[in-house]
Amino acid sequence: MHKNIEKLQQVLGYEFEDKNLIIEALTHKSYKQPCDNERLEFLGDAVLDLVVGEYLYKKFPKSDEGNLSKIRASLVNETGFDKLARYINLGDYILLSNAEENNGGREKSSLLSNAFEAIMGAIYLEAGLDKVKEISIRLIEQNHESISLDSLFRDFKTTLQELTQARFGTTPEYKVIASRGPDHKKEFEVAVLIQDKEYARASGKSKKIAQQESAKKAVEILKK
């Protein structure tokens, strides 16, 4: 582990009574220990879905179900949790195999997002829902200047299509490069091509997420 977990606990504003719980939350499956963080990740994902849903329900009393769902989807996803994980330097603490370390594991969005969910799952088990709410909402608000449908929910595939039609007179193509993991937990890698040239690629828990992430990267490249 690159840094003492005390620093991570200080940043989170929570100290674990059971240190084995935080170690489990930080243990990637590649580390080959009896326990890894996948079960805690599963739990954390469900808890964060509820916490953020309640937060948005109270924050936007006049918004309908459709808009609330869209805002939540823009926060409770791999990109959103990757952002929070990087903010607290979570990658410094994750236990990885040497092979995964050498493969840039500490910078992988999916790995960071999963570890963040696992940490929240671990906090939920030890301290309950209110503590997860306190920590996760604080981090979300610190990392978003504004939380609204306009500021958060952007369809990057539509934006990219508009850009490519205007600039190249064509539409982008999305190609699945690889899929990894068991059927219940697939990760897809998707490349976006414009006029048969690859502009960007990204990974996600679904093809749709991976397409949006690759489109986002391509939009950033084309706007430079």
C-alpha cells in the first residue's frame, strides 16, 4: 500500500473501528487474498443509489421522476465515482497485484469507481446510512460547481455526432474492442471512429456507458 490508510481516513472524515473492513474495501481481486472488494462494491453501489436518490428528491422538490432519474444517473455511475475517487487519491491506497500495477491499474476508471463504491459499502456496514450520506454528499458537492440537469446530464454521443456532421459530413462509428469479466459483471471497451480513424476509446460497465465516455473524449479532442 502506497500510503498509510490513516491519511485516507482523515480525508474521508471517518475512522474505521474494524481495520479489516477498510483493507477488504481496498483489496482488488488481482491481489489474490481470501477476500476482495467485489461484495462491498455491490453493497456500496446500492447504498449510493439510495443516498443520492434521497438527496436529489429533497434538493429538487418540483422535479419529476424523469429528470431526477437523469440527474442521479449522471452522478451514480463510473465516471462520477471515478471523479470522487481521484479527488481523495483513492488509487494510492488500493492493493493490487504487480501485474495490475504495471498495467496502470491505479489510473483505471473502473477500478477506482469500484473501490469508491466498496469504501462506501464498508462505511455503511460499520456506521450506517447517515454516515455514508454525510461523506458521499459532501464529496459530490465539493466536486460539482452546480448540480442540475443542464450542468450534469450531457449526451456526448449527440454532441459528437453534431460535431462530426458539421466538420466531416459523416457520423461517428462505435466499435466494441473487448469485453471482460463474468456475465453478471461485464466491462466493455469501446472505440469511436470517424472516417475509419480511431479518435478515442473508453471502458464502462455497459456498452452505453463506454460509448458515452469514448464520445466525451473524442469531443474534447475535436474541440482543442
